[in-house]
Amino acid sequence: MVNVEMTDASPQATPMDWTPGPGPLPRSRSRKRTPTTGRRSSKPRKRTPTTGRRSSKPRGKGTATTGRRSSKSQGRGASSAPAPALRSAARKAALARLRRRTAERVAANKANSQARQEAVERSRKEAERARAKKANNQARQEAVERSRNEAKRVAANKANNQARQEAVERSRNEAERARAKKANNQARQEAVERSKKEAEAAKRAKRAAENDENAEKAKKAAENAEKAKRAAEKAKKAAEKAKKAAEAEAARRAAAAENARRAEAAAARRAEAARRADVLNKVKINLNKIKNNSSISRNNKIKLGRKIYKIATPKLHPDKRGENATEDFQNLGTKFAEFKESVSRRTA
């Protein structure tokens, strides 16, 4: 049998280059099919023992010289078609189909690998975004906790300082009252002593007056008694003056404490007003940022604005009982309503 190989220089033979005869078509050099199922047989083809190539022995019962099937095996009428050229064309067509299927399989595998890689990249980016968002939320929560703890600590320190100041004021007032009471008791004791001395001097004067011999002594004793009486009156006036001075000092200190308390209350009110103004300013800035951000949808803008409104509401509620608390709360509601109207008007 002569093997016919086709090259690029030789004309390509196709199945349409020959005219079929009345007999059946020649078989291609493919695997045998089972007579029952029509599938290819799993029995391998015979190869030569020296080269490992397929044997050139024809499958059908052909002659020893041409390799064609005999007219007995072909059925009615023998065909004179070029069987080797047909087999070469069929083999090339099978190779082309194999290459095409291999290329399709490689392209499909490449597409699957690329899709899998893109899915992995998307999942990794989603995980990174989730971790970043979680870290931001945690940092924000920690900042809120720190600010809350700092506010509690400041309030506690302020309460402690105020209690300490009140205790100092009470102790000072107690000391002043004790000093004033002691001064009054001392003045009373001195007055009692002076009155006792005056009574004794009067008795001595009376006895001296009754005694003619001691008349001069009695006169002197009377003068001394008069002097003691005037001194007692002066001491009494001095005690009254000291008492009035102590009362005036106590009143002055009480007025100073009241003024300090009022100044502290006014400072607290100013600080509260400044805090509410700062909250309103931050709300305004954040709402403007959200409103001017073109990458956020209308619903998300309204959701973010509502979140800012809910966060600022407890800080500006009238239950805080500060000055202009109701007005600040109304301003917050007005700003949020204007924000919603502006967002709806822009996206309409």
C-alpha cells in the first residue's frame, strides 16, 4: 500500500474531489464501533513493533497490492474512488476538529481561571473594605467612649471642686460665727465683772460715807466707781461695734460667695450655649458635605442626614434646661428639614 501525504505545495484533496460509485462509502481510519451501541471500541489499534506507528494494513478485506476492499466486502458494485486521499482529508479534518476542541477547552479553562481570580480579588477587596470599616467603627466608638469618660471625669472634678469650695465656705462661716460668739461672751463676762466691781465700789463708798473718818476715801471711791462705770460703757460700746463689724464682715463674705456662685452659673450657661452652638455648627457642616457629595445617592444622603440628626437630638433637647434650649432644638429640626428638601430638589 502506498501512503499519500499532503503538503502545502500539493493540492489539498477534499472528500468532494471524487465521485462516489454505486457501492457504500469507504471507511475512515477511525476506531471501530461496536455493532450494538455505535460507540468507538476501546481496543487499541495495531502498531508496528519497530516504529510504534500504526500498521498500514487495511482494515477491510482488501487485496494484498492495493489495500482496497474486495468487491465481496463492499457489497453491490465496487467503487474506484481514491481511498488514500479521502482518508488523508478525513484525518486532517479530524486533526482540525481536535485542535479546535483543544483551543476551545483551553479558552474555557482560561476564562474560568480568570473569573475565579476576579472572584478571589473581589472577595479580598470586600474583606479589606469590611476590615477597614470595622476598624473605623471601632475607632469612632473608642473616641466616643473617651469623650464620654472625659466628660464624666470633668463633671466629677467640677462637682468635687464645688463640694470642696462649699465645705471651705461653711467652715469659714462657722469659724466667723464662733469668733463672734466668743467675742460676745467675753464682752458679757467683762461687763459682769465690771458691774460686780462697781457694786463692790459702791458698797465701799457707802460705808466710807457713813464713816466720817473715811469720808475722803469714800469720795475717792465714788470717783473711781464713776470712772469704772464710764469705762464699762465704753467697753460695752466697743463690744457692740465689734459685733456690728463681725456681722458686716459675715454679710460681705456671704455676698461674695453668692456673686461667685452666680458668676459660675453664668459661666456654665455660656459654656452650655457654646456647646450647643458648636453642635449646630458641626451638624450644618456635615449636612453640607453630604449634600454636596455627588457620589452618594439621594436615599443614602437622607439616611446619613437622619443619622446625624438623631445623634445631635439628645445634645440639644429642651430637657437640658439651658438658655435658648428650645430655640436650638427648633434650629436643628429646621436645618434637617432644609437638608431633606434640598436633597430632594437636587435629585428630582
